[in-house]
Amino acid sequence: MKQLFLSSLFLLANLSMLWATHNRAGEITYRQTGPLSIEATIVTYTKISGQSVHADRTELDLSWGDGTSSTVSRDYFVMLHQDIRMNVYTATHSYPGPNPGGQPYVMGMQDPNRNADILNVNNGNSVNVAFYVQTEVFLFPTSIYGNNNSPILLEPPIDFGVVGQVFQHTPNGYDPDGDSVAYELVTCLSDLNNPVPGFLPVNAIGPGANNTYTFDQQTGLFTWNTPQVAGEYNIAILVKSYRNGAYLGGIIRDIQIEIRNAQNTPPELQVPEEICVEAGELIDFDAIALDSDIPVQPITLTATGGPLELTNGAATFSNTTGFTPVSSRFRWQTNCDHIQQQAWQVVFKARDSLMTNNGLDASLATFKVLRIKVVAPAVQNLQSTVSPGQVDLSWDAPYLCESSAGFLGFSVWRKSSCDNTELDSCTVGLPGLGYTQINFGALVTTVGASGNYEFVDPNVQSGGIYSYRVLPEFATPVPGTNNFLGPVSGRSSAELCVQMAQDLPLMTNADVESTDLANGDILVRWAKPRATELDTNFTVPPYRYELFRSEGQNGANFLSTPIFSSTNFNSYSALADTLSFLDTGLNTEENAYSYRVAFYANGDTVGATSLASSIYLTVNATDQTNELVWTENVPWTNTQYVVFLETPTGSNSYTVLDTVSSPTYVHEELENGETYCYYVESIGSYGIPDVFSPLLNKSQRACGSPLDTLAPCPPIAVAALSGCEAFDDDSDKENRGLCEGFIREQTDMANTISWQRPTDSCGLDIAAYRLYFAPYCDSTAYELVAEITDLSDTFFIHQPANYNLAGCYYVTTVDSVEANGGGNESVPSTVVQSDNCPFYELPNVFTPNNDNANDFFGPCLPSRYIEAVDFRVFNRWGQEVFRTEDPAINWDGKDQQTGQDLAEDVYYYTCKLQINCMDCDKVAPLKGVIHLIRNAR
């Protein structure tokens, strides 16, 4: 027997060798080949020395994420470095339909195991940890969205470093569809969404102030400053793609870092970090790598990136190896097809070539990520022709990039002032400049009769000053469709300023003079037309004004009759420069009002002004804060707002709080429950010579009382200790004999929930904790089970029922009900789960002899969480003699069919259990023998 046992160990050891110690790194990518079909590529990087030679995989199993899997044969392998081999496997697959429920199919490949001695995996015992990579697949109707291919990862996932020197790496993802790429540092996996055991960040090995790392989510650059312990480490990076802001899935790439003990410093790399060019410009520079180590080492200078992968107008760069300094020329003649929303990325890598005395690679690499923005050039020669009520715009045709497949047309933008702002050559669009698009949804795409591009703006006002800009609009075409992704504007045209003829009055004021529910006042004022633009030869006196009012700021309810009519003025000189009217009896506390003036000459209507509304102020009260927001609708431009506070409240005396440029203001550090009152005064102008400036207009008075409406932060570090764990018994003791030991009954068990008070400032005003429970984790059945007001009590013992511990808990915090107007409850904490621990054990003997000792057969120890059984007893001939569903059984040794005592003998039983449990290990069906003894002594 001893020899057999040793032979078994030897066999197990050899099986372990066959499945062990080879996977270093890898990923899965795919390209879509049809509406529901893809070609997947698995790339693994493996160790081949030592026992790893036994683990070579000519085939791998790939789960497609739809319930099916395939065995994928290896296409080829390539030796990359000493003891590092790249293996490539490809396979095709057709999915049964589009993504179910909008969720991705998750392809996954698991292979036992990782190579040995990865320091940050399972305490270095990585040889017993499976290697797993996964990739999300999104499929869309190809006639609308085109194919969706995963990003291509241009940098291999194996890199080297040296103790005490900075280490860098990036996957350098390039999406051939033109989708944008982002990165996230994640945990290495051993199975689907299952992290490897004992995973640690790399700086947890030899921790300290000189051992830190950073990660750039935009470029994927991982920088470790600096490794302290030699050995192998693994990290994982999720490479994510997005289309028009929508997530298209990600690749989890597993990466291995080999850190050596050596005397080496990383090369220096001289390349620009950002370049911005107009489409059509040439990018031309030398990348230079330098190394100061003695003796000198060869340096390999390489570049990877989207511009080098293009089929149309690709960039050029020659990878080269030599001694310091090493240089190579990057050259890219950009064109209009290179215009896209995201910047192009090129990763330059300079790697030296130090080998240790024992032949290990101790090279170091320096990465520089160059981001290149290719912008669409501006339109040229924007001009205007002004006529009454209309501005005709035109600009040069042809436009430089109009033949590009990504060209969509031109957008036209306007604002009611001119400021001669000069935009940076790399600025696209009109960020924060106050322009509004006036041809939204109808881009200019055709050339007019003049031979230039043309656009007519009919929505202009007499006397107005306008600034126009035109933007070229682009997007990346989706192959095989008429659709586009990643819309992006080009450079703006130069600003074009236009002043309209002032042949109508100009509104200048809608100024709230008093605030009241029924007796509020608004002062309305307007300026007369200009004589030189009125053309008094045709527009002859007498002149007259009529003022109309509408409730609200958009002029939707103008009254049919004027609220004011002026006298007739028999000459232009009789018109005052400005005329005003005090509108009274208004509900200025609850409403804003808008106004316009109609102008008449010789009894005929010349026209009406654009509307001008009063400013309406709203105060939103929160915890110790009043947030002021105001709106207006006026034909002039307000550039500043002065915020006034009534001091003290009710005094009608005001002080200036601040002057701001946007229509919002936050008043902080206030007393909750106190009332604060405000008004706002705008400062504006038409920017027209001879028109009074500045134009000052007040809002109504508005008040607010700060109130604590902000919920505190939820508790942190929430944990559940189930009753099965909290109260030890002998149920799991390895050496416990049958029917021996102490078994705790289910009625004695309870769950212990613990948590920590949140440490953020949003946890300062907590008044109580609330604990919620849902039996069996039913999300619709959560009930409040406890409210704890002693904040030092951060645990609670809960017994949901004496027959059930299974369920889910979460904890919330509540701020003070009495102070600050509180009673706000936080969002739920992390949900934690507790479960039942079934126990059921039967003896193998009983003595039904009516001596009141062991007369009935049943569980010999307290059973737990057993709802029912299917218990059957058979005699030695296989005939059933007893059956019950009662967990207590209580068999008296009689034949259930005849009621007669059964003879002493050995009987056989089976017992299927119906247990009360969610996720715990199920109790296996029981079977065994029963010794029925009647003459026991």
C-alpha cells in the first residue's frame, strides 16, 4: 500500500508539471467579418525553459461568450526574447444574434497555469494560478453601424526593468475603425471576472516612499518609480474603445514585467509630446535616443502607432539599432482624410541592451507618447452683404478639404457682439465664446450662384451688431454605410462683424424697480431710431410708439392692445433720445415679463423692436448654501452681473456680494434656517456707438433659506459575519466521529454586520445608522431592521428568523432630524451577504426495543436548515420498508406496509435533502446502512 501511495504522488507531480508554469502574458483581439461573425486572435507569451517545455500548447480552448466554445489550433510561434515565445491562434465564429440585452458577448480563454514565482500573484505561488484573458464583443447592424473591430495592441506585453530605475510600458492601442481608445488599470484574472488570488499592486512588493506608480488613462502609459525587488510581476490593462461616446467593449491584456538586479540606467528619448497641424501640412522631425551607461550599449529605437498603420497616407519611420546617439526620422504628410475627433497617438521606445552576468535580460526602455492632432483648415474670405432684416454671408469655394470622405459641410455661428477674439491655431470649434449655431441641423453643403458658399441669416434686428463665424464639420465615415462617427469641427473662420441699420427703436431696459405679488414695478426704456438710417424722406412723420407686454421671458403672450401709446411726434427732432414707461401692478415676485415697442410713421407700422425681458432670479437652498440662478432674454449682450445681498434681511438695504460673468452665483457658509434675500443687476451693451452704455437692469428680489438637503456618505468597509462563522461548533471538524461533538442549533445563530463610519467631510453630521435586510437577497424585499443612534456602535447582531440566516444587508447613514432640517438618508452601502449552513447527520444503528433509549431512528445531532427529506429504507432484498419526508424521520423499526416489527438485520437507506440555502455548498445526498438491533445490552 505504501508503494502504491508513493506511485500516486509521483503521477500527480508529473501531471502538475504537464499543466504548470508557462503563461507569461497575452490577450484576445478580433475583427468582425460579417453581421454576426468574427475572427478572433489569441496571442500568448510563454516561458519554454525547464518544466515549461512540457506545457507547450498547440491548441487552446476559447469560450465565445454565447454558451459555446471551440478548440483553436496554433497558427505559428515566434521567439521574441530569451525564454519568451509568442504564440498566435486564430478561429472564426458566428453568433446566434445581436448582443443579448445590449450586453457584450465575453470571449474568454483559460489555460493552466501561469509561470512560477510572479511576486504579486498568490504570494509568489503563481504556478498554481490559472491564466485567463477576456475580451468583450459588441455586434451591431452592419448596414447602419458598419463592422466593429477590437483595438490592435501595437506594443508587446513583455517588458524589462531594473531595481531602482524607472520602468515604463503602454499597450499602445490603435482602433482601425477610428473609434477612440482609453485605458484602465485592472486586476489580473484567473477565470471569467474572477481575480487571481492574492493579487497586489506592484508597489506593494518592497513598499515605501520611493516605490510608487502612475497610470495615464488617456495614453495607457504605466510608469513605475521605482521597483525595489527583482523578480517577475504581472499587471492587467483594460483597453476600451468608444464610438460617439458609447462604450464598445474592452480587451483585458495581461502584461508581465521582469525586474532585474543590475547597474543600468534608462535611455533618454527626445521627441515632441504634442503636435497640432492643419490637414495638408507635413510633420517632419528626428527622434533621438541617448544612453549614458559605460560601457556603451546598443540602443534600439522603435515607433508604433495609428499613423504608421494607415493604408492612405501612412507616416514613415525606420526602426533602428546603434550606439548613442541613435536617431531616426519620423515623416507624415497629412491630408484631409486624417481629420478625426481624437488625437493620433505614436509611441516611441528607446531600449538599451544590457545582459546580466548570468545571461538575463536587464535592458531598460523609455517611452514617449506623441499625440498628433490633425485639424480641418478654416474657411477663407468670409464676407457679408447687409440689407433690412437680413445678412447674406459668403465664403470661398472650393474649400480645401471638401472632397474628403469625412467632410459633412459647414455650420454657421452668431453672437450679438464683436470682440475680435483671436483663436489659437489648434483650437477647433468655438469653446466658451458665446456663439449660437444658426443653421443647426442643416449644414451648408452647396455652392451658390456666386460661385462661393452662401448662407442667409433672416433673423437679425435693426441696429444690432453681430459677430459671425463659420466652421467646417467632419466625422469619420463608417465603411459600407452612409453613417459617420466621431464628429469634429475644424478651425473657425476669422470673425466677421456686421452692424445693422438702426431704423427702429432699440430696447434698453426692462428693469425691476420693486418686487411684490400684486404691486410690482418694471421700468421699460427704449432709444429712438437713428436719423441717418431712418430715411425720413420715405418714413415721414408723425411718429408714434406703442409698448406691448407679455408674461414670461419668451414673448409668447403679448397682449393685443398696448400697455402704453405715446403722443404723435410731428418731427424726428421731437423724438427724445430715450423714452421710458413704468409698468405697475405686476406680480414681479413670481413672474418675469417681456416687452417690445412698435414704431409707426404717418399711421403706418414701420416695424417692432426685438423683445427684452426682465431678469428673473431663482434661489435654490441647500446645506449652508444658497445657489442663485437667473435668466433673461434681451437683444443686447450682458457681460457682467452684480450680486446684491439685503443686509440685514428686511431692511431694504443692500451690499455687493460679488460681480460675476455668468448667470450663476453660489453663496456659501450660511446659517441653515436663516433667510437671505438678493437681487442681481446686469451690465450690458449693444456695442453700438451713440447708444447709451452700460445698460443696467435689475432682477426682482428673491430669498432663500439654506437647508440641509444633502445626504451623508454611506458607511464603508461593510462586512457580514454569518451565524455559521460567528458561532463555532464541531460540524466541520475533520476528526469528529459519527454523531459526536457539539452542533449548534439554528435557533441559536445570528448574523453580525459591521461597518466603519465614513471618513469624508460628508460624514460629519451623521446622527444614526440604519440597517436593512432582504431575505434570500430579494432586491424588492429590503426592510429596515435596526436604527442605531450611538455612533460608536458599528456592528449589529441580527437573527432574521430562527429558521433562516440567508439574505443580503446594506447600511445607510442619516443626518440629524432636529438640527439643520436634516433627516437625509445616504445611498446604500456595499451590499453584503450571509447564508445558511445546512447540517444533517444520521446514525448507523438504533435499538427499537421500547426501553425509551434509542427506540426511534432519526438525526443523531441537531439538524440545521433542512426543509424536507426523501428518506427510504430497504431490506437486503431491495424491498422498501419505510419512507418519509419528515426531517425528524422517527422510524420505529416497523415495516410501513404491514405494521409488523422488522427482524434484526442490516438495512440500507437513501436520503435526499431539500435544504434552505442560497450559495453555500449543497449537502450531498446521503446513503448508508442501519443496524437494527432489538436485543441491545
